[in-house]
Amino acid sequence: MANFASDNTAPVHPKVLQALNDVNAGNAPAYGNDVVTEQLQQTFRTVFKAPDARVFPVFNGSACNGLALARMIRPYESILCHQQAHINNDECGLPEFFTGGKIVGLSGDHAKLSVASIGSLVEQTLEHAPHTSRPRVISLTQSTELGTVYSLSELADLSAFARAHGLYIHMDGARIANAVASLNCDPAKVVAGVDILSFGGTKNGAMLAEAAVILNPALAEDFAYVHKRAGQLPSKARYVSAQLQALLDDDLWITLGRHANAMAMALRDGLIDRAGVGLLHPVEANELFVTLPKVTADRLFARGHRFYPWPNAGADAYRLVTSFATTDDEVAAFLADC
Amino acid sequence: MANFASDNTAPVHPKVLQALNDVNAGNAPAYGNDVVTEQLQQTFRTVFKAPDARVFPVFNGSACNGLALARMIRPYESILCHQQAHINNDECGLPEFFTGGKIVGLSGDHAKLSVASIGSLVEQTLEHAPHTSRPRVISLTQSTELGTVYSLSELADLSAFARAHGLYIHMDGARIANAVASLNCDPAKVVAGVDILSFGGTKNGAMLAEAAVILNPALAEDFAYVHKRAGQLPSKARYVSAQLQALLDDDLWITLGRHANAMAMALRDGLIDRAGVGLLHPVEANELFVTLPKVTADRLFARGHRFYPWPNAGADAYRLVTSFATTDDEVAAFLADC
Amino acid sequence: MANFASDNTAPVHPKVLQALNDVNAGNAPAYGNDVVTEQLQQTFRTVFKAPDARVFPVFNGSACNGLALARMIRPYESILCHQQAHINNDECGLPEFFTGGKIVGLSGDHAKLSVASIGSLVEQTLEHAPHTSRPRVISLTQSTELGTVYSLSELADLSAFARAHGLYIHMDGARIANAVASLNCDPAKVVAGVDILSFGGTKNGAMLAEAAVILNPALAEDFAYVHKRAGQLPSKARYVSAQLQALLDDDLWITLGRHANAMAMALRDGLIDRAGVGLLHPVEANELFVTLPKVTADRLFARGHRFYPWPNAGADAYRLVTSFATTDDEVAAFLADC
Amino acid sequence: MANFASDNTAPVHPKVLQALNDVNAGNAPAYGNDVVTEQLQQTFRTVFKAPDARVFPVFNGSACNGLALARMIRPYESILCHQQAHINNDECGLPEFFTGGKIVGLSGDHAKLSVASIGSLVEQTLEHAPHTSRPRVISLTQSTELGTVYSLSELADLSAFARAHGLYIHMDGARIANAVASLNCDPAKVVAGVDILSFGGTKNGAMLAEAAVILNPALAEDFAYVHKRAGQLPSKARYVSAQLQALLDDDLWITLGRHANAMAMALRDGLIDRAGVGLLHPVEANELFVTLPKVTADRLFARGHRFYPWPNAGADAYRLVTSFATTDDEVAAFLADC
């Protein structure tokens, strides 16, 4: 039976676990002043071709987003995101908590923002100053909550708009590996124009490791305080950094993302022509949103397959998520039971 | 050469690392709905003889304190603690951030609060309502920031005072193992009267694992939201829970705490009679605060020993911290170079 | 020329000013412990037939909303409101600031929420606990931001829904007088089912005076702290209370609301049949939202009439607001220049 | 009988009330865009010889402090103040709420900070970064909570220290008029080196009017948002501004402060030589802190005089506060009953 409940249900990749074992020798300075964390800085700079980047390892993806946003805005400012964004729906108000500011959820097809979806909001808001929180950040999820991926040209349009209006770009990269694998390009191109990337490790084979990758060096100032004050500065930081280093070494993160995406595509290909099965969004990363006949869904659940109903897309809608650990056998078993 | 900089500089205990390797098989429900976390609940209940306790694994000790305090107070309330407490000095304002409330730092010998140190503060504050934040929690650090330990009778006095005045007791147990080892008694006695314990793992052999142990069952309500909103709910929770389980199994936590304490005592015994060496506080756990002649300190640093000056106790004051990983050889080497 | 920019541009009603002069004699206890504020309690209880109500005078309407909401939710909870609500758009994030929680803006015709507009949101959110802020309040604006008024049966439906789902009802009554005048019924009926009313005075002839009217007595507990901590407890409270008392005496507030509504209706009647003029929403209180030919709008502005373009309703949309101080002459002059 | 309970119990000065009556004619732009508020800007600039100052009228003194501090710090920073400061004790945590940061209360004679009282705190804290909130503001209360006044040279020392360490100076001027009257000098000298002054009106004859006087022009940027988001932007701002203008015209504020101080001095002179009466602090403004024999205090209360016990200074300690409205007769009556 298959587990497509979430990429969070997967275990830790063996190379990540090996890295934790390897790093477990002797004393090391606490709070990120260790050589593993120092090396990680260099690796991220190389991967993203960003020689001035600063990297802060954190425990948790929601927190990583919150730290990035807290650094970017003052409490009287706002963050523009898609209304389906994780920061708007799935973090229990953490972004408002960490920033003190306002989240403005916008519409847009397939969970993607566009310049058109933002429209004249920024101008109208500024004219209404100081009565409405001032827009300051566009937060983009890459890949999106609905398994789609911003193209490089879509990203370029949004970042040009942001620059023209004095806005920062935040990228929620909880599934950045899936996006990079999907775009099949240099990772540096995916983050062109991005000020802070929330780099996701946990959904892609890490145990618990994310990183705030500060690509705009001006935002590195005081980030250490933001990091500490939110309880996200690991005392034994080497053990978070080592996980990330293991993912970055030899492009393991992209390899794992590519595998997860391939599994999603195999699911898609196996489902697409079946009677009663509908595809709600293009499958561009490692998530599928489908409609299934009730009898099919019931059978799948009865046979032990794990996945979630997605009621806000309709009573017959479901989400399937693949991961680095998904096997061909799981896909085959699921399709056989459909 | 010896590293007495902090118990945070130590590595992970082999049994903790083994537990992480052992738990790394197959999928598991995310967000704490896994069997490892479920088992951990039972273990904590047994250890603290608290059948109604609820346990929430978290990543970080400061955050653990903040979650506990956030659950206990409303933002117009205050937390009474010693002015030397970690929550007052070493968390970059996290407690104010997580709670929205006020920290009131009080004096008291050897970093310990007493009923006398609180005095008539509670009554005077309530008479001044609503102009002053209402006291709601007494937060005690066990063992304290200065390496001392509250006795059971001191704890009983404070918890009786708290009950009489409608206050909660929070225990910052970042070094609870050292305190339990020092008191050499049933752990349940150390937390008698405590409403929420911040159970520390990271300083005592874990990689990154703490737990909010809710001993007052009424405070378990809604704690899951507090946990989530602060970015402290691990998606792959089994990997935090497994660390804690490894520490609790066979009382490993107490064994490790006892070892660290014994190393501190050996240091103390080796230092106490030397000319020019002074002891600033009783050594009751795994920290020593000493005065050293400058020539001695300089020599120790020059030979590669690691420890911190402690300037707020004077220009010749230093802190030495031992851990589960401290060896007899380290102690001997340090003393030989004194 | 006419000023339809806002009911905030109006002066203070003479009876309110007289009340301030009258109350200015001798010393009085500070912070609301004065006889004027005590008397105001009784008056509000009588007006709203709510013998257990508690009233807290405040300076400002946004703050009044924020206090009410802060008392109602914990920071991990959310407030459901119309996306056009003042709390969502016009308070610069104050509600998020005061509550720590999340504002969820919903759609609905003419700025009104309905049970249908809330739909299955509450249930779906609770199933997703603790990942999404828990809904706890429905905030209704009466009269609405678009000059419409909830009928008593619409209010009854919403409050029944709220009770069934454990939600509070907050009423933003910045223009409650206009709503009561429009419904032409006992004020108590307009607040049936409401837990806290933000009673508006400033837009209706006061100088600066609003009141948090706590109709659900359980919510009065600790409200004094919420009030104080937000800088909304007047030290010389008698001068805020006296304004409100003057409005309530002899139903002056309703008389003034009725006048403003009548002026809006006269404007509507004078505009409705003109070529090129469109009405965007029913006129049920003291605000009109209209489309005007550009030439007409330009002429009106050129002749000194004051009113605002309303660009988010279209390039040719405008808002006209009447007040207690609007005169027949102003209406006639405006219509003559149309 | 005399009322020395607080300067908040006094009524409104007739000239302030007259100003409110005078300004009550016709419409005026809301939210501070009116001519009264514009004129007030110029007046403040003249009074404090600060041609680039910006002034924001607010309702409430605690809020005024909170706004100033919120503009000055980021949430991971701290504010140094005397432990007796209003912001530390009497605002129910508002400063922590408005700023998100930490208040650090320091000791010092007669409620005054000095460079010595700050000592090496700033340096030690910065060395401990990012674990402790970074000091960013020194907040001084002038006149102090204990009725003393910083001399110009004390202020110069503190502001030189602040500049040298990159700190701002905030002045809580709830009783600034009393301080200026006491120092008997150009008001501009009293605020030399101050970045933001909380100018107090309410305790000195206003109805409810304070002003954030931004003397450091860089801090004016975005202050309008801070002002709005906290519910302190008056919609009918002319009615707050007019009160302040009335106080500033013809130096009425200083005249009133001088009167209040003179009444305090008369009380002091009448009390000082009596048996059993002790003076706890120098009387330099409009507050006395005295010890009285219990029989005396009881007699005074019994005869209807109003003043507060001050228990944190001892069981026999009392506070007497005079105001602009205190009369010679009140002082005589009080002394006669002593």
C-alpha cells in the first residue's frame, strides 16, 4: 500500500543520517559558530552563485518563513501572497505573530500570483496611507501549494514588479528542490530576484532542517537577533547544518526532488485517462490534486493507501503527495487499486 | 585540554544517536501523531508519576519556556523570576515575544527566588490594578543559572505561596537532570507543585530535543495551537521524541546528570584550596562560578582550555560548565594547568 | 458647497460640547472611577436592555474594535469578517496587533456576511487543527462599510450560527446609530446575540468617544486590563463618558443618525434618475456609493464639493457620506451642481 | 479639604475648554490634516527651537510613550529606564506590547538614571549578542516619578553617553511642564539631545491631549503608521490639537506647571519641620513623598483629604500631588489638619 499523505511522513534519507553520525565527534562551539555551519555558508553561496549570501539554519519551515518575513517588514507593513499560501492557511497565524504585520491573500490560478493578480493594490494602498498596512513583501511558494511551479519568466515579471514598487521577494521553498528539478535549470536562476529564500530540507529527506538563505545582503544585518528571539537558533547547530550539507553535497537535494516529481508524474500518467478521474491542476512537482469517484476513493482507503481528501476543492477532491522515498511499487499498487 | 565553555558544546550521546538510527524506518504520521511520540507520553507520565500529564516535544529550550509561559498568561499578566534567569537575560526577549506579557526580575541569593524575595509584590500589584501587569506565574530555574539547586522544601514553600495567590509555577528545567541527580530523589518530588516543566534534553546528551511537560492537565487545552503557532511543532516529530525516549530509558538522563555533577564537584575539590581561587556560589549541579588570578586564567586559556569570563560577577570571575561528556582526563588536565 | 468626504469631518454636536462644559467642575477620581462614568454604565444598560452589561469608554473606534477582539480571542484564533470590513482594510493591522490573531476576510454582497458566506469554513478549519487559526469571532459591521444595514433576521441567522459553533459575535458599531435609525426599532433588538458592541460616538456628533459595550458579562472579566494595556483608559474619563451620555440622553444618537440617513436618502433620490449615474449598493444608512460621469465628478470637485473617489469599485466610482451636520442646503447645492 | 491624589483628578483649564469651543465650527479634514494641527506643528517647533520637529497628537500618555519607543526600537532591542519609571510599572505592559521589545529597569537615586547606573551594561550586553536584547533607547522621565528633576548637566551626560553608544534618548514628559518650570530655563534646553519627547498635556490642564514630539527628524519617517496602527490617530484631530495649542499659547503650560510646583513647595515648607514627618525625596516639581505618623494620616483621611499611601516606600509613606488647580486654601486646609 502507498503513503501519499505528505512528504512529511517519509523517513530521513540515509545520507542525512550518516552525516549526523559523522559529525558526532567531540566538542564544537555552540550557536552556529562551528565549522560545519561555516562550511554550509560556503556551500550555499556556491549553489546559488551568491557570494554575499548568509545562511541561518533553522528547525522548522513555518518558522523559517516567519523569520524571513519578520526581517523584511515593520509591523505596520503587509505581505502579499496567494490566498492558498502556507503562510496564509497552514501556520496558525505564525506569520502575523513573528512579524506583527498583515498577510494579504490574493487570488490567482493554480496557487500562483501574477502581476495581474496584484494589479493596482499597491498603489491604492499607498494612497490610503496610513490607514492600511503598507505592502512590503511578495511571498511566493515554489513549488506552490497546489503542485505547480512558477516559470522563470513568471518569476522575472514578479521580481521586476517588486523592484519597481520597493517590495521584497520572499520565496517559501519548502519544496524548492521539486521546483528546481521541475525547471531543470541552474538553482541560481530560480532564486534570481529573491531577497530571502526559505530553503526546505525536511520534506526532502532531512530530519528537521531548513535554512533562511539571505540573498540580499542588507537583510543579513540583525538577522541573528531575529533568529535567536524566535527560538530558532540551534544550540548544537552542527546537527542541523550537517543535514543541509548532506542534501547539498553532490546535488542530492535535486536528485531527490527529481525522483519525487517523477513518481508524481507516474501517478498522473496512470490516472489521467481513467473514467471519473479529474486533474485539478497541472502536475509540475510532487503533488497531485485529483477528483476521484467515491467508490474508488473508498476502495483505496480500505486497502490501506494513505492520502487526504481536499474538501475545499470539492467533496470528491483529493491530494496525493510523493516524496524522495516513494517507490515504483507504491505507485503501481495504488494504481492497481484504483 | 578541557572544554568547560558550556554543556551545549558537547556532542550527542551514542544512545541518542542510536535511537535516531533505529527510528528511521518507513513512513510515520507527521506532527506528533506517531507511535514514538505516543510512547513518550506514557514514559513521561511514569517518570513523573503524573498520569494526566501531556508532553509536547520541541526543538529548543528558550522556545520551550516561551510556549509554557504563553499558555499560562494573558498578555496583561506578568511572570516573576530571578533577575538572573535565562528567560530574563539570555533569550533576547523571546518570553515577552511569545507571551505578550511582562517579565519581572527579582533578586535573591545564588539565583534562587524565595517567598521572602517576592514579599508583598503580588498584593501591592493587585491593589494597583489595572495599572500594572497582573502576576500570574513564578518561573523557577532548576538547577539555577548559577549552578545551585532548589531544595525540596524551598520548592514546597514557593509552590504553597503560588497556590495561595493564584499563581502558576513554571520550571525551567534546561538542566533538570542535574537537579534531580543533585537532589538524589524521585523526579516526581522535584516537580511537585509545578504546572509546566520545560524538560531539557539538549544540554544533557540530546541533539536538539526539549519537552513541555504539562503537569497541570487544565493547561493542556489548546497547547497544540500554542505549539504550532510558534514554529515548534516538528513535522517529523518521531525524531525529536526518540531522543527524549532514549534519555528517559533506564534513567539515562539522571545517570548523565550525575556524571556531569560529579565532574563539577571534582573541579571544585581540585580548586577550592588553591591560593587566589574563590568560589562564588555553592556547587550543586554542573556549573562552577569562580574567581581566578589573572595569571592563572591566562595560562589556562593559553593552553587551550575553554571557559567563559563572567564579567557581571567581576573582572576576575569565570564560569566552568561540565557535561555528560566531560572526562576525568579533562578535569585533571585543567587542574594541572591551574 | 457640500462636504460628503466623511462623517469624521463634521464638528461636535452642541449638546456634546455643552456636556463637556457642564462636567468641568472640581476634582474627580481618575481612570473611570467618577460618577459620570458610573452613570453611563446605567444608561447603556437601560438603552440596550442589558442589566449586566459593562461599558468601557475609549478614545478611538479602531482601538475599540481591537480591544473587543483582543478580549474575545487567544492569539492562535481567528476573526471572521467581510473582506471590506474596517478591521480588515482600514486599521493598519491594529486588529492583528491588539489580538495577536488572524483576520479572515470573506466575501458577501454589499459588504454583508451571511451564514452562506461562511459555509463550511469553520468545520474545515477545525478538522485541520492545529494548523490553522481557530475561528472564534464573527465581526459584523452595522451599518456596513458600504452603507447597507443587516436586517434583524440576518443578524438572528448569524448569531444562531455563531452560538452553534462556539463563536462570539462582535459588532463594529462605528455607525450603529445609523443602523438603529434605519431599522427603526428598539436598539436592544439590534444587539441581540452580540457579545461586544463597539459603540460609535465620534462619527455621530461626539468629539472623540467610543465605548466597548460588553453585553456578554463573562467577557467583562479582565477587560480593564485589556483597556489599560492598550492606552485606551482615559485618565480623565469623565470627559469621554460625558460625550457618550450626551448622545444617549433623549435618544440624541438616534435622532442624529436618522437625520444623516435622511440626508443620504435625499441625495439618493436626487441622483437616482439622472443619466449616467449608477447606484452601487442600496442606500440604507448614511453612505452612498455611486458611479458618476467623469464630467459630473470633475464639475462637482471644481465647485468645491468634497467627496472621495472609490477606485476599488471602478474608475468612475465615488463615495458620499452624510452626517448629523449635513444640511438640506448642502444636498441641494450638490444636486444642483450635478 | 484638599485633593492631592493625582494631577489626573483635576478638571480642564478654562482656556483649554474655551479652545475646544472655539474650534467647533464647520467641517475640517480628518486625521490631522486640519489647520489646527498644522498650526500646532509650527508652535511646537518654535517652543522647542526645533525647526525640523514633527508632532503627532495622541490621546493618552502611556500610549504616547509606547508610540515613541515603538518607533525607536526593533523587537529584539531593549529600552533602559529607571526601575521606578512609569513605562516599567504603571502601563500594564504597554511598552512591551507596543514595541515587542524588552524593558530593562535600572536602579538610581530618586528615580533618576545616571551614566554610572548604566555602567558597563551596554558593552556586556553587546558582547553577549544575540542572546540578550540589544540596548537601543534610554528613557528618562522628566520630572521623575518621585518628583525630582534631571538637571541640564545630568541630561547632557546621559545624552552624550547615548550618542557614544548609538542609543536614542526618549523623554517621558508626562510632567514636562513641571520640569521646565522647575529648571526655569528655555524649554529647548530641557530637550537638548532628546530624540522623541512625550509631551504631556492631560496632567497639566488638558482634557485628554499628549503629543509625540519627534525632535530627531529621521524618526518622523513612518511614524504616521505607528500612530495609526495603535489606535492613537484622532479622526477629529483638531480637538486634540486645540487643547495643546491652548497650553502652548502664551506659555500657559509653564505657568500652570510653575503654579503646581509652587503649591508642592508650600506643602513641603509647611510639613518639613513637623515632628514625625519625613521627606523621602527632594521636592523639585509637583510631587511630595513623605512619611507621616499614622495618627496624622488617619486624621487627614478622616477629614476628607485625598492622597495615596505609597507602600513600596514603607508602611508610613504617602504621596501628595499638586496640580495647576491646587489652591492656597487647599494647602492651608491640609496643613491645618496635619
